[in-house]
Amino acid sequence: MAKWGQGDPRWIVEEREDGTNVNNWHWTERDATSWSKGKLRELLVGIAVENEAGRCEISELKQVEGEASCSSRKGKLIFFYEWNIKLGWKGIIKESGAKHKGLIEIPNLSEENEVDDTEVNVSKKKGDGNILKDLMKTAGTAKVREALGDYLKALKTEFTMGMILPTKAMATQELTVKRKLSETTLQASSPVALGVRIPTVALHMTELFDTAIEQLYRIFTVKDLVQKFSKSPAVLEAEKGRKFQMFDGNITGEYVELLTNKKIVMKWRCRNWPEEHYAIVALNFVPTLGQTELQLDCKGVPVCEEENMKFCWQKQHFEEIQGLLQLITLNG
């Protein structure tokens, strides 16, 4: 029988303020499926390769089926992932200007295979253009495997932040080191925002508006119109480096880039997000036969806020703007 105070550490409940998985002994699991889909899109779409004969680019993520998860047990992380991925690519032959399209299929990205051994199949629609297909089979495949490797690195580092928590002994040791460093390091006079990295996802949404680009752009950049679709006070001046507030201060951020009637890029956050954490939101305005397609790309959205972010943009932005446009049309 163990002496008092010397029990098996597996059953000693360490006094932690968060009370989470003390000593990292118990089994915990986190679903990485949604995060992974966003990360794969972020890393794969936009890959481009080029040589003297032509240029190819992965233009879309057509399909991503499967799942991913991360489990913690006895202070160790265990990863499971299994994906079937289909990508669309397009290319142009430099000499003739001929354009071609094709597919890239990754039928089994899983922990059972090394990335370098992962099957990557390249195909092209009927017709000429095999020179582009060959380019994608060689340089394109190499870049795809590199991106898959980056996904796995992110899964094992970025996504797992906070899953293995420091024990009290580790925390005390870390605090001692920090104190020693602070004694010998000059401190900056300006305040520094401290925080931890959190798992994030990327989102892509599109919406078609029955209006001209100029009108839609104004709705996002003119204070009066922003207040009308949001039905709440707003503070904004649409210029690079200027800050903004919407929805009674629940949404705040800063304008990073504005290309009139073409693009708006913002640092963007919800009030309940981790302090000082911002997503990057890009709005691209694309003309289409008397209408305007709005392409929304968000990077850095906290995993736990993904559905709320989708709801915010679909319900509180897109649908409200559609209603405002109808009202503007009726009032002539």
C-alpha cells in the first residue's frame, strides 16, 4: 500500500485552475475534420507551376471526403486522418495560348502512408495539351505533396495547441526561467499583447447580388448604408489603416487594403474571440452579366467559431444586404 501522499500519479488530481486532464493522463479527443478541410483548401488551392512551355494552377477544391482527429493519452498525441481529395486545375500553353483543364485525385491520404508515397493522379480533359498534363504530373505533384506535408505539420502543431497541458511542476519551472530572463533582459516600454496560438480554419463563401459592383461596394464602405443593413450603429471610415466597429461594437477590425469596386481586405474579430485574435477577411467583387458575385475568403477563424462565422456572414450580412437592395430598388 502506498504511503500517504505517495499514491500512483495517475490517480492524483493535481490542483489546476482549469481542471483539465491533470498530468495529461486521461484520454481526450478533438475532431479535426472541419479544421482540416479549411486548411487543405488554404494550402492546395492556388498552387501554380510553370516552365518554358506553359503554366498550370490548381483552381478549386472539388471534393474533400473523410475525417481527421487528434487524441491525447498519457501525455502523447495520436493522430488519425483519412482523406479522398479531388482538385481542379487549369493551364495555358504559352506558344498557342490554348487553355486546358483537368483533375488531380488523391484517393488515400492517411497516417498509413508517408506523404512521399501518397498516390497523386493527374488527368486532363480530352484533346491536346498533354504538355500541361506532364507539367502537373511532375512539378505539380511535387508541390501538392509539399502542401500535404505542410497540412500534417499544421495538424500536429497548430491544431493541437492546448491539448497537452503543462503540469504544476512544469509550470513552476517555466515561471522560474521567465523570472531569470526578466532579471537580465531590458523590458520594452510599450505594452505587448500576449496570447497563445489557437487552431483556426479558413472559410470560402460566395453570394450573387442583383446589383452593380459600384452599389455593392458602397454598401460595405459607406457608414449610412452599413448601418442600414446591420440595423445598428457603426463607426467606420473606409481607408487603409482605419479601424471600424459594427453591430454595436460586437464586430471590430481594421482596413488592410481597399481597391475601389474590386476588393476589401480587413482584420476582423468578434467580441467573444480570444483577446487580440483577428481573422483576415477578403471581399472580392466580381462582375457577372448585370449582377455582382461577392467572394468571401476568411483565414484565421477560431475552430470553435466556424459555424457562428458562417451564420454571421450568411444571415447578418448577405441576406440583410439582399433585403436592403430590394428596398433601394422599390424606392427608386
